[in-house]
Amino acid sequence: MLVLASLAASAATPAMAQDAVYIEPYPRLQVPEPQPEGLPVAAREMVETAIATGDPDKVRTVVEIARQTYPTGGAQLDALEAGFKENRQRILAAEQTRKRESLRNAGPLEGWTGKGEFGALASSGNSEDLGVTAGFRTSRVGINWRHRINARFDFQSSDGDTTRERYLFAYEPSFDLSPRAFVFGLAQYEKDEIQGFSSRYSGSSGIGFRPFDRDGLRLELKGGPAWRRTVLVDPLMESEDDTYLAGLGAVELEWRIAESLTLTESANAFVHSDNSTFAALTGLEAGLGNRLKARLSYSIEHDTDPPENTKPTDTLSRISLIYDF
């Protein structure tokens, strides 16, 4: 009887002394909520806002972010991006047509752009020096024709004596044969009595090539036969050799290194067996705002057989201001 009572007491004790613990044999899995199909309205509005700016880089960036965020909206994003590109091509084509019509109907004095340059120096003390440099460069780009005019004047005196007085005027038309190839002509006048000639005339024609012709980088290479005539300051030194045929080679470079910094190079060579002329003008322009620039330039000119009592090489450094018009 005692044993049966003990077994009954031990069987009843757990139910009264502690709570039951429930263990679920198969726990529920956390299933992620399904993403909405297609492109949400907010994402579409974001892409359309980027398209409204007309900036291709901005549109490309926003579309890429939307593709990563909403993979199921790829078809709609493709349609939006394709529509933007098609519309942009249509706008660019219409703009090109408008420009061509504007150039075709423009008068001879319309469509010219260029830059004017002026610089001066003055010093006192052991020597009284005064110097002035001025020039302008203008061009007109038509449908097939391009016109370029370049003029420059340099003057310098030291203690009342003129040490430099040089004039240059050049006109260069060209006709495009293709987007890169062209034919050109050149008419040029120079005067530099300090270098021994009262006037020098040059005429040339030939073919040229533009490896680069875009905003920020323009490079032209030109070459062809040339005719030159030099009138010396001392008429007793003139001879038949002062009029001759030569070969012309030229390079024109304009490279925008940074947003407000541009490197320019204009070099040419008139090559002849008796007297060759090599000239180069290197400039560095820094923007000052409102079409105004500061320019630091260095020019060098070398004649292989200059007039007597003149040096073969002439150099000049300039600091000047430029105004674009």
C-alpha cells in the first residue's frame, strides 16, 4: 500500500509543480513580401524628371539606379530611355538644319567671331622702355567655306630709339572637301624694318587636314607651294632672289586644357634653298570671366639668310588681355 501511494504522489507532482513547455516541431519560415511588378510611379517620375533636363549623363545615371532598385521594371526603363534618345536625335537634327539655313541666308558681314588682344609695357630708371602689342583674329564658318583674318602690331622703343616695329596681316579662306580634308588659300603681308625689310608679300594654296575639330580641341595641318616677294629697306641690296617660289607647311592648334585654360600654337615654315623662314607663336590663355582672358605668349622667327646687319632669330614675349567677340 505504501509503494502504490508513493507512485501516485510522484506522478501527480510535475503537473502541479511546473508549467508545460511547448516545442513546435516544424517552425514557420519567414517569406519575403513579393515586390510589385513593373516600375513604381515614384521611380517613373524620377526618370521623367531626369529626361526633362535633357542631360544624357544625368539620364543614364538615374536609369542605372532605377534598374538596380527595381529589376522588374526593365521593360519600362528601356522604353523611357529609347524614347529619350530618339527625341534627342530629332532635336539635334532640327538644330543642325536650323544652323545650316541660318548660314545659307547669312550676309557677308554676319556670323563672324573672334578675339581682340592688347598689351603694353613701360619701364624707367637705367633705361626708358615703352612697348605695345595689339592684334585681332576673326573667323567665319559657313556650310563649306571658312574664312580667317589675322592682324598683329608690335612696337617697342628703348631710350627713344625704336627697337621693334612689326606689322602682319593675313587672310586665309578654305573650302571643306570632307569633314576633315580641305583646300586653302593664303595672302599675307608683313613689315619689319628692324629686320631689314620694308614689306614682304606671301601667297600660297594647298591642301589641309583636321585630325581633330571639336569643342575643346582643334588641330589643322596644311601644306602647299608658296610665292614670296621681299622688299628690303636698303634698295641697293635687292636682287632677283628676293622673289621666289617656296614650300609652305603650317600647324594650327587650339587645346582647352581645363575649363578656363587654353593652349594655342600657330607655326609655319616657308622653305626655300636660299632663304627659309620659320615662325612659331605659342600662347597660354586663362579665363578671367565675362569674355575676358589673360594671355602669356612667346613668338620666335628665324631666317636662314637674313639681310646684312640683322640677326637671323627674333623672339618676343608678350603679356596681354584678350576679349572674345
